[in-house]
Amino acid sequence: MEQLLFRTLPFLLLLVFLHSSQTLAQGPAAAPTTAPAPPAPVVAPAPPAPVAAPTPPAPAAAPIPPPPVAVPAPPVGAPSTGPTDVTKILQKAGQFVVFNRLLRATSEASQLYGQLNNTNNAYTIFAPTDNAFASLKSGTLNKLNDEEKTELVQFHIVPTYLTPSLFQTVSNPVSTQAGDSGPGRFQLNVTTVGTAVNLTSGLTNTSISGTVYTDGQLAIYQIDQVLLPLAIFGPKPPHAPAPAPADQGTKKKKSEADNSVSSAHGLSFAMQNVIFLGVISTLTAFCW
Ligand SMILES: *[C@@H]1O[C@H](CO)[C@@H](O)[C@H](O)[C@H]1NC(C)=O
Ligand SMILES: *[C@@H]1O[C@H](CO)[C@@H](O)[C@H](O)[C@H]1NC(C)=O
Ligand SMILES: *[C@@H]1O[C@H](CO)[C@@H](O)[C@H](O)[C@H]1NC(C)=O
Ligand SMILES: *[C@@H]1O[C@H](CO)[C@@H](O)[C@H](O)[C@H]1NC(C)=O
């Protein structure tokens, strides 16, 4: 037994030595391999790190569709070369000299120019042709004071972007820049039959007869009659004091009803948002 131990001891020692030397050898070997790495970082540690870092997140970013959704933004940003100039467009179109003159005289042109500089603003303009103005009873425009002229122009401007398909979904009366769309005021109603779009103010019936300009933010459509608002050209109410209070009563009721309708809309919209957020956070939880 002792003999065996003595005989094998050298071997064991040798094995231990070999093993440790191997480990040592490996150690230095491993060190050199890692050593080159440190030098490299010294040369350009910052650049490689950022490059490697974005790569892992990239796959994570890929499944997120919002960036593609943001792509539509460029078209909106496209007008950033400068606001759209309505008067230039109408001038180029040629047959809107009178309307263009009114736009400038009432400062509506410069207002639109400023508003269109903000890509969140959108407008639809119903531009009556020169023939439309020519067919008005003579003196119609001259009888108007400055305020009425402004209102007349504003009545032809809707502060939303309307396309032929959107015309089918608008609710009447449509709000114009002239404001108050109550009965007998600045009411503009849109009705569609197929692709035809009819407009009525209560005094004027006309329809869109052409597209002058559209860019996603601004739409200009040609109409062949001037839209005469009831508030300016309608029967004057002064000689009817009795029905006035009654009118006010119904008006109040109507606006109350409108309020409840819009708050109901607001509520369902808020609920949609909550549901949407819920879905988003669930998805996010899954993805992460
Ligand atoms: C448009 O808006 C930008 C920034 O909001 C402003 O710098 C620029 O002067 C505006 N241009 C016009 C023509 O109003
Ligand atoms: C639209 O106007 C045209 C004439 O311009 C008329 O024939 C048609 O009946 C109108 N449609 C509606 C729905 O008012
Ligand atoms: C416009 O439509 C509304 C709602 O249908 C209606 O109450 C109003 O009388 C209409 N006005 C005109 C001028 O056609
Ligand atoms: C406009 O059309 C309505 C029906 O759509 C009609 O009752 C009204 O008389 C018309 N008004 C004019 C001025 O043509």
C-alpha cells in the first residue's frame, strides 16, 4: 500500500503540476485574448458601444407600429415650406377675382394665411365664381357694411377639411367662420346625393361644381352662386316682438339639448380612450 502510494505520488504531483501549469497557461492565454479587447475600447470605446446598444433596441422598436403611423406627419409637415396662400391659388384659378378681393378687403386672406401656418388648422372654402357675384341683385355687396362683408366671406369658410366622402358625414347645420349657426342665422346645410354635394343657406341653393385645390389641410371648391346667409339677407325680425321671446325659449331648449348630446359624445369618446389605453397597456405588458 505504502509502496503504491510512493510510486504513484510522483505521478500525482506531476499531474497536479501539469494541471496547474495548464491552468496558468490558460490564464495567460485567456488574458491576452481579453487584453486586446481593452485596447480596442481605448481606441474608440464610445462609438462601438452606442452602435451595439441601438441594435438590440431596434428589434424592440420594429414591432412598435407608431413610427410608421408618424409617417403621415411628413405630408402635414410638407407645407412647412411656408403656409398655403389662398389668394395666390384663387388668382391662379382665374375666375374668383371678386371673392379674392373680398378675402383681402376683409383681412380674411391674411388670417387664413396665418392660420394655415399651423398644420393643426384645416379649412374648406366654398369659392363663388365671378359669375356668381355678377348674378346677385345689383348693389347687393355695396349695401353691406364692413362687418357684414366679413361675415359674408366667413360664411363661405368652414374650419375643417372636408373631402367629398366627408361631406356625406357632416351634421347640419355646418359651422362656418361666421359663427352662430342657429335658426335664421348663419346656417349652412350640406346634402349629398351620390357624388353631388348640395349647399343651402336657406336663401341660396347651390352645389359644388368643381375642385379648385386640395392638399389635406385646405380644400377649395367652386360654387356658382354666392351663399347668402339668413342673418344678413333674411327677413328682418324687428317687426315681430311677440314671437321673439318664444324663439328665445326654443333656442334655449335646443342649445340645452345640443349640450347634452355633445356631452354624451364626450363621454363615449372618453370611454373609447380608456378602452384604447387599456388595450395598449395590455399589449405593452405582453411585449415586455
Ligand atoms: C410660421 O410659424 C413659424 C413657427 O411657428 C414662424 O417662425 C413663422 O414666422 C411663421 N410664418 C408665417 C408666414 O407666419
Ligand atoms: C341638389 O341640387 C340639384 C340642383 O342643383 C337638385 O336637382 C337636387 O335635387 C339636389 N339634391 C338634394 C339632395 O338637395
Ligand atoms: C339645416 O338643417 C337643420 C337640421 O336638419 C335644420 O333644422 C335647418 O332648418 C336647416 N337649415 C336650412 C337653412 O336648410
Ligand atoms: C332650395 O331648396 C329647397 C328644397 O330643397 C326649396 O324648398 C327652396 O325653395 C329652395 N330655395 C331656393 C331659393 O331655390
